[in-house]
Amino acid sequence: MAVEITIPRLGWSMEEGTFREWLKAAGDLVRPGEIVFALEGDKAVHEVESLDSGTLYIPADAPAPGDIVRVGQVIGFLLAAGESPPVAMASRPVQSAAPTGAIARQVVRAVAPTPSEAVATPRARRRARELNVDWSVITGSGRNGRIRERDVVAFASRKPNDATPSVSGRQEPASRIRQSIAQRMLAGVHQTAPVTLTTKVDATEFVECRNRWKAAAQSIVPSYTDMLVQLVATLLPECPHLNACWRDEGIFVYDAINIAMAIDTERGLVAPVIHDVSRLSLAQISEQSQRLIEQARAGKLSERQLQGGTFTVTNLGMFDIDCFTPIINLPQTAILGIGRIVREPVVRGDKIVIGWTMSLSLTFDHRVIDGAPAARWLQRLSQIIRQPGHWLSQTEQRSST
């Protein structure tokens, strides 16, 4: 009997995804554990592997790249030797799906599933079709910006003078990853009490420290972000509530220090995680960050690489940005924004000299930590940036023992 290939659930609330491509050709022999197709969820592209064996049969009405597919939808079959293909899929109902990472018959599974939020509830989408409303332009009032039925009704009942003015332009559909980013950004603002502190620090010794590394390095040269990731991990134990989250009406303090790094890609912003940073040397941090950047820009990050962050670092200095307001990466409490390093006059004692300065922006959740301890931590980080050699050498010694 033919084994159905269906769309697995990539997260507990997932309802649909975008079919990317078949990674096996029709007629190929598929073995258990082999990747069959790629499916795009809200945050990443998942490679889906088979849990069964057989010859791949792709019907004529199978989804094409870019098509929206629903959880449990049959998209193909695995045939036994000499078995005839089944009927077309158009007549087959969508099956109910099993929990994350598998389907009811255990035919395929997502390699690295993760929870995700749909953009709109099924009732909201149904009502939007009835009212001829484009729900993608509606601001949702639900959790993480989720669009609810009442949001659609309110949008459709707006008075004519409330409507968007008629201007020329074009409507661009947002990818699922772009929609996920939008939800997370809204959640970071609306589900926290965000406060941003900014400061400018004399980074002359910090720059010279990296130049010495650059001169002595045999392979990878640590970036300024790498150096700050290490300093942040060194200092977070002095202010544990920055390495925490708001959970169950209380504060959950993480044991590990896992730093997420915001990376700009063609497909959107992602924040892969370097785990247990306090145990790593600067060289190891540099190696991992470089690998994560390459994988992010190639669209090859796994879900595990995007999970488990306890603090985030984001750098816009390469775009000549001094200060900005980073948005908290939920469920984390804090995110550090790095501005450009610029050569300008600095005051040292009674003298004005030419040095290097850097701006830092710390956004934190005021529910978890007050302004004064957050400010003291940022001040402490600034002090270390002014004289980083001792601290960086200390972490190197600890990581090598």
C-alpha cells in the first residue's frame, strides 16, 4: 500500500507553510532518514526527512515551489516495488496532524521543528474572505500581533475618511519570515516594558587590542562584535537579571549564558545563538560567529541554532550608525546595540587627544530589572572597554584550563 507523504507540523500552533522544493526526484528510491523536501515555516526553512522507504511518486497536482500548504496535506507518495500510483491528491482531504515533528502515520518529519505563531487565526482568515478584506495589512490585537476575527471586522467597518489615502505605489507580499519578524518586533515592544540607555565610551584601547590580535592572528581575526560578545558574557554574572526573562509572573534567571547575534540577510533578520559563551575563548567565539554568519546568509541555519538565546547583541556600526533603539528579542530581557567606532577628540585628564569612540545602546525589560542596576552594568561594560586587555586575557586563561 502506498505511503502518504504529508506536511508535518513545525510548531504547536502551525496551520500552514510554504512549499519550497522537492529534494528528491520523482522515481528516486527514498530510504528512512533521507531528506525529501524543503518547507518554509514562520522563522526558517526546514528540511523534511522520511521515516519510511519506497519509490517517490509526485502526482501532477502536487504543490509547486511557493505554494501554501496546510498541515496534514498529502503532497506525494512512497510506493513499494511494482505498486501502481494512487489517485490524484485533489480528492483527498487534509489529515489531522500529530504533534510537532511528525504526522499521524510517521511518514515524514521536520529535521528541527520549533514553535511558531500563525499570522491570523482561521476564523479571522475566513471572515476576511467573506468581507473581501486583505488581512495581511491589518494590525492584530492578539498575542504576538496575531490577527483575530474582531480585528478583521473592525478594519472592514472603518468609515470612508478613516481609509488609507489613495496614492500610487505597489503592494509587496511579505514572506513568512518577514511576517514572523514583524510579529516578534511588535511583541518585543507591546509585551515588555522596554527602556533604552545609551552611552559613548573611549574605545581607543579596545581598537588597539583588536589590532594586536590582528597582527598576531594566524587565521581568524576576531571582530569587534566577537570581542563584545566575550566581554558581555564575562560581565553578565555581575547582573544576573539581564540574563533572565519574565515568566509566570516572576523572573526566571538562566544558568547558561547564550548570546544571540543579530544578522542581516537577504531573507530578513535572524539571530543565531552562540551557546555557553563564558566557556569559550575569543578564538572559539570568532570561529562560531563566522560560521553562523555564513550559514545565515546562505539560508542554512537549523532551528537549534536559532533557539536558546539568553541575551542578544546587535551591531549597526558598519552602517555609520551611532545610537539606536534595539528591540528586545523575546523572551529575553535585554539586548545590546553597538554603534560605529569613529575617530574623534576625546578628553583624557586635562588634555584633548584624538582617539576612537564607540556608542552603546542597552534596551531592557523594566519588569525584570530597574534602571539603576542596568545603568551600572552598562557603566561597568564601558569601563572594561576602556581597558579591555586584562579582561580578555583573563577569559582566555579560563577557557584554556
